Amino acid sequence: MNWSYSMSRVFFQCPRKWYYRKIYADSGSSDPLRKEAFFLSELSNLRAWRGKLVDQVISRFIIPRLNKHERFEKQEVLDYAKNLVHNQLEFGKTKSYRKDVSSEFRSRPVYCAFFELEYGSVLSEDDIQKCVGEINTSLVNLMTSELIKRIYEDGLHMIAQRTLKLRFLDISVNCTPDLIAFFKSAPPTVVDWKVETPQYKDHWLQLGLYGLVLSRVEPHRDFPPESHPMLKNPGNIELLEFQLLHSHAHEYKITPEDVIDVENYIYSSTTQISRFVNGGSVVDPHHLPSAKNAESCVSCNFRKLCWRGD
């Protein structure tokens, strides 16, 4: 079974939503409902789009410049973000995400799909400008942070959005940290960017998983050789949750007890999920239980399929 922390959270919110996204959605299916589920799985509301765009600016502009040891001005980053915002809004407003299902098409910088437009709402100018303001605030907070200063002074190599895969029992664990930072004179650091309103929401389990997996995978070719001994012990890896909107960094260290908690979470969640896998056969998602919280249904990407016939 393929497992990720994010999909486990979806499952506990709503098993049916998890099934639509993980099993039922299929871009290559001849079944129009399964293909429609794929398109719906691509949707993001404005708030989620805001976070994704910040991630893109960091991984596509800031990190490559840092790895080249190039200095850049704040306005350069904001101009890059402004251009990305403009292009993605133009793309999203025309629902162009339905034109192609290829991974190459979906990996283009302009690609986006808006939940609001799919479900008959509008993208108000006030809401867009609020998101743009928060995007800019998040990027400025990052550029003026101690983390960026530290990378300039001591950074060895930065890796953004790298998927790590680990075999745990009979489970394939996948995770994609926002940033893995290697330093000349400090332990490797895993960074998780957050662009959200709650300032002190705790994400230790997600970060603990990242640290554990990083300590157990075979080092990738671009992991600096001098980091390999440190990576063998998850307790050596620094874990950093960066709340970009508030310029607040929360540091974690994974303990042996945390390792047990993370492993137990992986095992217990996969045990529950496996009850609905059905040996690989695809079933009608309506056979699965739905969310207990009605508010989850209102904002669900798959609402039009889930409520079909009701």
C-alpha cells in the first residue's frame, strides 16, 4: 500500500473523499465519472492556491538562486510572484485545466484550477487582493528571516519539494518536505512552510515523519557526503515549522518516543485504510462512509459526484 501523511488526514476527515481522490479518480479512464473525479481532484480554493503559489516561488525562484550563492533583491521575488499570480489567474479563470490530463501540462507554472469557479461561485477582486497581500507578506517574511540569513552564511545545498520513499513493513511511505537544507557546520534541517491564519497550530507529527523517513532512506545523489553520518540518527535532524504569515519559526527535535508514535500512526492508519482498498478493485464510492461534519462536505472537491442523485 502507498501511504502519505496528507492522504491519511483526508481519510480520517472523510473516507469517501479519500477514496475519490486516491482510488477512484483516473485521468485515463473511459468512465466519465472517474475522469470527472480526476479533474475535481485538481481543484484548490483561493486560500489553498495562495499557499501553493508561495511554495512555487520558493522552490522555483528562491532556492535555485540560493544554491548558486546568488544574492537577490526583495523586489525581484515579488515581481516573480506577481507574474505568476497574473498568469495563473488567467489560466484558472478559463478552466484551462480541463484541456489536457498529461503530467507535463499539469507541471507548467501557469497551471491551476479554482474550486470556486467549478462550483458556480466567483473570484472576487477583494478576495484575490487579500490573497496577493498575504503572498507578498509571506515572501517578505521569509526573505528577512534568520533562516535565509543562515543559509547565506552557512548553506551547503538546498533541496526543495523532493519526494522521499521508504518501505515500512509492507507499506510504501511517501513524503515531500518543502525544504531539506544542508549546512557546512550544522545538522541537516527539514523545513515545512505554512501559510495559514492559526499561528500556533502544531504540526509535529508531520515533521516527525519527515525526519524519520529522511534518516532511513538511502541518501540521494545530491545529498552532501558529509551529511550522511548525521542522517542515520533522526535525533540529529533539525525540524522547523515556519509560519510565513506570522514570521514565526517553531523548532522540533524528534525523540525515540516520537519515532514510536510516528510508526504507530503509520501502522494504525494503514490498518484502517486497508479495509476499504478491496484488493485493488474499484467500487462505487457511495459504499464508503462520508464525513460526519457537514461543513467538510460544503468545501469538498468531490461534492458534485458525492451528492449525485440526492
